[in-house]
Amino acid sequence: DYDEFDWLCDKAQLPRVPELFRGPPSLAAFDALLERQSDEAKRNGVEADDNLAEGVVIRAVPMAKDSFGDWLIIKHKSER
């Protein structure tokens, strides 16, 4: 599961994208994530006020597959 993956990455000192939200899905919650500064940009030394996240990747826990056998993952992008 994701928590085990997270633990293994930390133990191996492997970089990964940050987990920004864990909870019931809603459009309001996902939109709010787009209005925050990008954690990845901060890690790369960019801290401008207008440095907002361009999008977030959303996935179910536990992971699920569609009828074609592909993982269900959503990219929610800002209109900006």
C-alpha cells in the first residue's frame, strides 16, 4: 500500500512527490490543492508568491483498475 511505499522510499532515501491530501474526495478539496504553492518548486529553490501548483495527481486507496486493467489515476489541473 502507499504507506509501505512511503516508508520504503524514506528508508532508501528515494525522492517522491509529496502527499498533499488524504481523505474523502471532493471537487472543493481538489481545487483548494491547486491554490497552494508548489512543494516541488520549493524543493528546487523557487519560492515566488505566484508559484502555484499546476495540478495534482489523485488516486484511490486502495488502488483500483478500470475494466481495461489500467490503474485509475486522475490528473486535476488548474485552468491557469
